[in-house]
Amino acid sequence: MHHRPLGRSGLTTAPLVLGGNVFDWTADHAMSFRLLDAAVDAGVNLIDTADVYSAWVPGHKGGESETAIGAWLAARGSALRAKVLITTKVGMWPARPGLGRANILAACDDSLKRLGIDTIDLYQAHKDDEATPLEETLAAFGELIAAGKVRAIGASNYSSQRLSAALDASAAGGLPRYETLQPLYNLYDRRAYEGDLQDLCVAESIGVIPYYGLASGFLTGKYRSDADFGKSVRGGRMASYLNDRGRAILAALDAVAAALNATPAQVALAWMMRRPGIDAPIASATNLDQLADLTAAMHLTLDTPQMAMLDAASAD
């Protein structure tokens, strides 16, 4: 399988990233292990998590996803660890907020302990922290890289202006640069990435690994009426998607999927894999059938007319 470079980091990823937000939440501990095993067997090598996952769940405090991944890595051994890349994030968890030096250093040690590893392959600023100088944040990441605790760094939820400023600060101060960006982006949510942010990432060779690759499940085609909202814990979010534009997108997905003997989810992910600057969308699954559906997208190729049909239906 052809891997794609994560910026200039020297790391590479398969065309799909496995989202870990569901581990030890909507996917229980045993299912989390099965999903991780099956994803690696299918060729996925990058696993995405964050220290804050899943603090929003009643009874959870954060760190649950990292702990589940750590238990899986420990159970599978060093040979498996050599096959996968782990990316986690800092800055959004109320228990470890912001991108100040002290918080980054402490949060990294906490994540390493939960994950049971010596080095985080890609450590991401989970959201921008305008109260902290970019130079302080980047220098702290530099300390972690120098200590061997982190291999490369990335940003999530940064605007084009702030990402550009961060790149300038890296160049001016001899500091490590953000090699990846994790923005909100999918066939429905196009506005935040396309335009200045996309142009910057392409020009600066920033690898892009978008989250909500399936718009919280809307692009699977599972939610087509109000009556479908109860199908999952994310169903309540579907009201914002189920409008005339959303229905047009689903119709285009259905048409392309029928032509390719594929599913809407596979087509939606394959569309993203062909978009400028995109390395690999992030998608999560709560059972093995869902995961098989997602990983099949890595082997699906859309032609130019099919891409154009989806572009037109989702134009914003």
C-alpha cells in the first residue's frame, strides 16, 4: 500500500488514520483491542488519540483512550509497536489546559505513561492558545524532541494566519515546525480547510490529517430522517447536516457508490484522499463491520467525473 509523507517529518501514513476517540467509550475494552488489531491487519499504521479522550463521558476523567491503546501495545509487544505510529494531543483537556511550556512537558510525560511508550511519534497542539507565545510552545516541543520523547509535532484547529505565524516563528528561531495539521474537514464541512489553509499546507508541505472525516457518521448515509437520530450517541448532531445541501450530498454519494459497488462512507473517504494536501482522513469505528467498510476506502479510486459530481453536490 502506498504511504504518504507526514510533512517533512520522515514519517509516513497509510491513506486512512484510525480515530481513537471511541476506545473504552462506545467501543468497550475488548472491542477496542479487536478494532486496533483489525486496522493494523488492513494496513492502517497511524492511530490518533488525545489526552482529553474521553473526559466528556459521565464517569470518565480523560486519558481513557490513551490507556486503552497503551494496554493494547503492551499486550501485542515490541514487534507490533514497530509497525504503528501513535499521535496524541495536548492543550484541550481541562486537566492539562493550554500550550505553555510547563503544561506541555507535564502532559507529554502523562501521555507517555498512559500509552506505555518511550516516544510519541507525532505530538499535536490540540487547539491554538493565543495567550501563550508561539515561540514558547514551539521551544517546549523542541525540548521534547531533543529528549527523545517526541519525533515530530503537528497542530490541530489552527487558522491559516496562526499556522503561518507558527511556521515563521519556527524558521526565525530555529525551532521545530508543525509538520502536520488536523483540521475539521469532510465532504460536508469544506469551508474551514479549503482556501487559505489548504493553499498554505500545500505550499509548505504540511501533511493534513482531517478529523470528522465522515461528519460524525452523517456521510455513511445512516441518518436520512429525524427518525434515524437515535441510531447512535452522535445522532443528535445530525440535525445540522440533514438539510437540502446534506440531502444533495447523500444523493451524490449514493450515485457514485452504486457505480463502484461501494458504500457512501467509502466514497466520502476516497473523495477526501484525492483532495489537495490531504494525507489521510481520520475515521473511527465501533465494530468490525464498520471498520472493514472504512478500510476498504483505501483501495477505492474515484475518476474525475465522480469527483466533480461530489464537488458540485457539496459546494458551499
